[in-house]
Amino acid sequence: MFIASVIVVTQREPKENMTLEKLRKEETLAMREKLIGQSCRLFYSDDPVKIVKARGQYLFDENGKRFLDCISNVHHVGHCHPSITKAAAAQMDLLNTNARFLHDNIVMYAERLAATLPEKLCVFYFVNSGSEANDLALRLAQQYTQHEDVIVLDHAYHGHLMSLIDISPYKFRKLAGQKEWVHVAPLPDTYRGIYREDHPNPGEAYADTVKDLIEEVHRKGRKISAFFAESLPSVGGQIILPQGYSTNVAEYVRSAGGVFVADEVQTGFGRVGSHFWAFQLQGEGFCPDIVTMGKPMGNGHPLACVATTVEIAGAFTANRVEYFNTFGGNPVSCAIGLAVLDVIEKEDLRGNATRVGAHLKDLLSQLQTRHQIIGDVRCFPS
């Protein structure tokens, strides 16, 4: 569960422990308004918070005021974790160069990632951001299937590249509109959606809406390359997919010649507690054809990845166009990625997410009984 707010804590950091400001807050704001594109908006734009230091779960402003950070969802193991900064500094001091040179870190990291995934997801492409990962996943799907059309969920957001705006209803409805090759399936929301918790099998019912959409696409003489969905739709409202949904959708999509892409950019790396990947909540028998990952991977460092099968990777290679990403999977990025995996394991962060999630859910559920405005509580364990 991601909470879009910052809670102010009244303690202050001693002034002597603070990073020295280079500019007064007013100067920084004036320069930003002049030099940075206005579409790049600040949090709390009426009175922006200027952050100069962070440790663990806390942010500190220029006056030493401490904030509990509930926004920076890339800092998976906390701000400035000593294990992460040590690994980054050590590798930066030794080597950081083009990822096309042979190096241990990228293969060691790929091996560690492979151990967390189903066996068939064993080929990795490293990139710098979740948007790059999703763009590459789209290319892989279209190359492998030789089809163009994509099915996405309503309200979806998959990134800021042009290719991803095209498959993100959250974005394209505010811009040029829906492309002919993009098809939008209902969000499988059992709280506000067309099939709700009282339905005997909402997972199957929502999956059947995808089946109907595929048939509609075929009647138009078009073919599906991919079904593209976050394992827990985030912009759509942190939706927990009903059981059976992904398994049934994957069957329909594959029967139509397409592939299932699981977007784990927001939800991967143990954030759901009980599993390392959110798609695993759909059961042991379910495995996507492509998985994309990003935000938590590098704990704030630019690091992202696409995992796929030997068959899909082979089709991508067979197009005889070399793929390279100059710094995707560079030695420093992979050293940081390895350190993040170590911290998740050593500090039992999945267990912590499970325990804290259960406690938070219990408290919110108690509030729900007393406040009619709280309609639904969604967090893990569910």
C-alpha cells in the first residue's frame, strides 16, 4: 500500500548535523520557476518543502524539521542505507563504464534475480528506468508475436515515453486520445467496478471481459500482441486483482497469439510481503511471459530491468538489429542492486511488510467501522 502524503514529525535535527544550504529556499524556488519546465511540478506547490538530508524513513528540511517520508517510493530499503552507499561508493571508486564491457556484476545480479522468478523467466535486459523497461517489453511482445495491438486496463499508467502514453489511459485521455491498436479492458475492481465482492466469481467475470475484447479485436481484422497490466494497478486505486483473473486472462491472450506482460515497476521486490513479486499473488501456477521492474530496484539509483523467456528473447535477437543500453546494468548500478537484495533478505523486509501491513490493516479496519467515509481498506496481507 502506498500512501500519497507526508506526515510531519515535530523533532528537529541539530543544526550542526545538517547539510549546509547552497541557496536560501526562496532563491532555490525562484531559480526552479525560471529554469525548470513548469510541467515538472513540486509537491505542496503553495509552500514547497525544501529537503536537504534524508536518513532511513525520514526527510529533513533546511531548518532541521523532520518529516516521515510516505512519498519517495523508490527508496525501498530507506534513504542513505549504509550498505547501499558503501556498495555504490566502493564500485564507483573502482569502475563504472559502458555496460557492453564484460563484467561480473551484471551476470551475478541477473542470477540473483532469476532465483526470485519462475524458471522460464531467465533472460534479462537491464535499462535505467521503469519507462524504459516497459517500452522494451512492448517491443519484445510485438517482435515475438508479429502483432501490434495491445490490451490494457482502464486507468492504467505505464510510463512517460510516447509509446507508453499510447497504452496508458490515465495519460492518453488527456492528450491525443486512444490509438486504433490500443484496447481498454475494465479495471477488475471488486469495490467500485462492474463485478463486485458479492459476485460468485469476479476473477472469471472480469477475465471474460478481456476475452470479449479479444473477439471484438479479431472481428476488426486485428491481432493481439500483448495484455499489459500492473500486478496491482496503482494509479487506478491500488486494486487487488481477484483470484483467477490473471490465469484466465493469460489463457485467452495466449490463445489469441499474444503474451502477458506483468508491470512490477511499482510492486516488485517484496512490497506485498508474502511474495517477492505481486503477480505471485495469483497463485503458484501463474507465470507472465514478460516481467518489468524498476523503482525499488536501485533504492533511488537509476536501475530497471525486463525479464522474459528464451523464446521471446530469441525472436528479439532474430530481427538482426542489435539492442544495447549504454549504461543499463553498469557495474555501479548492479552493485547497488545486489546490495538492495542483500538488505531485503538480511533485514527480513518482506516479513516486516507482512507484519506492519497486518497491523495497519487492522487499525484501518477499526476506523472503518466508526467512519462511514472509509469505504474500503486495501493493504496486505489481504
